[in-house]
Amino acid sequence: MKNRAFYILLFFSISLMACQKDIQFDKVSVLERQLLVGDEAYIITGICYHPVPIGSSKRSFETIDKDLELMVEAGINTIRVYEPIDDINVLDKIDAAGVKVIIGFGYDQKGFFDIKSGSFINYINTYKNHNAILMWELGNEYNYHPEWFDGEIKNWYNAMNDAADLIHENDSNHPVTTAHGDLPNTLALSLSPNIDVWGMNVYRWTKPESIFIEWEAVSSKPMYLSEAGGDSYMTVSAEGYAQGENQKAQADANKIILEKSFDSKGICSGVAVFSFTDGWWKVGENDVQDIGGTAPNSSGVPFDRDPNEEFWGIVDIHRNKKKTFDVIKEVYQKQKID
């Protein structure tokens, strides 16, 4: 009886090892300023994705099938999320749609796969062989919040660099990135050599091209715009766009920003437009769409210099396409042809 149990256990162990060997996933790497998936250069035609239903403040993937259908139609090849997706079924659906995902980790999320507790590495070791994964991302615009780190932003850069080092020790198949608020300064770059790809949330009106020149002068690493775009509400009339909900203003802004970003002469590895859907949870009551909200360095938001936080979607909360949807579709599909 003992021998039988031993051989059964041995059989399952061998079977598990065989299954693990059969796992196929795309190795992601960097070569000079390029991001590579397999041996092919990869340009991010991306979207920031944090789907919160009406009346809630928490993310839900109940609409993932419809959302992926719309993303694929728009030519989106990459989803950027602000917290880990701990659901194999969701990751499988993303992969089946031919889409990659950038998984974001926060610093202090009360021990939920965060950097402070070190639990983020458990997530990485669980999902590092999943084909949907493109990159691991550490933080989002933390350089604007030294108060989260005892008033000293060096504490964040040191923590980020250590976290990136730990990721490299555990996963050699995916780069580490961060979403920095605009261009990283000398301090950020000097304290964070383990970051492989620098994401930058860039709101410079409709002129993102200036950051590519600045980046080329300070680093030889890949970069991409981890956030960019405009919202669909004008707080005041400006630049010929009327006050109120104004989808044309958003569409025009996104068209200019994207075209300039993809014309960076090899500096920029793509864009994750902010955002897929309107976020009714951000300002006021979460069961109505409110005007207002603030964001760091928000004076760069086209065309009224005012971020209306609940109006950033390329689709509305009901998944109706805004005018910018077709603009993004046109620009993103062109990248596949080129």
C-alpha cells in the first residue's frame, strides 16, 4: 500500500514537471531603446484600464468580454492596470484576445501584493509564466508624493530600485518599468538603475514631443508614455472648443498627441492612453458623473487646462464609443500596417 502511494505521488510529480516544461510564453526583453517580444520589436498601442462599475469604488472585471472586444477593435495591444489582476480567468481572456498587460504594484496596499510588505513578489512568482504579461510596473506618479515616504522621495526611489532587483532575481523574462510623473530627474535616474523601461505620465498639452528630446539626452533606455491624452469635458471655453461635455475636443487632442508620439524617431516605445472608460467613482457620488477633480501638473491637460476626472474614457461608463474611439482606432491600426 505504501509503495502504491509512493508511485502515485511520483506519477503526479512527473506529470506536473512535464506540464511546466510545456508552458509556452513570450519572452519580453529590451535591446537598446527597443522593447522586444520574442525577437520582434514591440510598440505599445495601449490603454489604461481600471473598470469600476456605477455605484462602486472597486474595480470589477464583469465586463471584461465586452471590453476586450472593444479594445481589439480599436487596435489596442496592451492594457495597463494599476493593481494586480489576481484572476487566472481574466488573464487567460486577455491572452486569448492577443493582448498583453502591464501589471502595476503599489507601495503600501495593506499587504495586498504591495512593495512595502514584499508580497508583490509572490504575485510575480505565481504569474510570471503567463503569456499575457508584458512588464511589471512599480508605482504610479509617486515622485509627486514625497509625503508618502516621510517627506523624502529618495526613500521611494531606493525602495523601487530594490524591488526591481528582486524581480530580476525571480523573473528574467519580463522587464521592470515604472510610471513616473513626467521626465525623471537626475536623482530618480541615479537611484533607480534597475528600472529597465521608463514609463512617463505626460500631460504637456498637445505637445508630447518635447519629452522625447529630453529623454534622449539623459538616457539610452526604452521609454513609453504610460499615460497621455485628454478628457471630454471643457470646464471653460477655450481654443475654439465650447464649455461643457465636448467629445470633439478630446478626439482632436488625442489624435495630435498620438501622432506626435509615434513620430518620435525611435525614442518612444508607444503609448497607454488614459483611459478606457469614464470613472464615475473619482469625484463626488459614485452613481453619477461629476464635474471636477484635480491631478498633479494638471495645467497641461488640453484644452482647458482642467482635468475633469470622470470624463477620461474613450468609451463612456455604458461602453458607448466616444468620438475619440475612432481616432485611436485609426492611429493604432496604422501602427500595425507600418
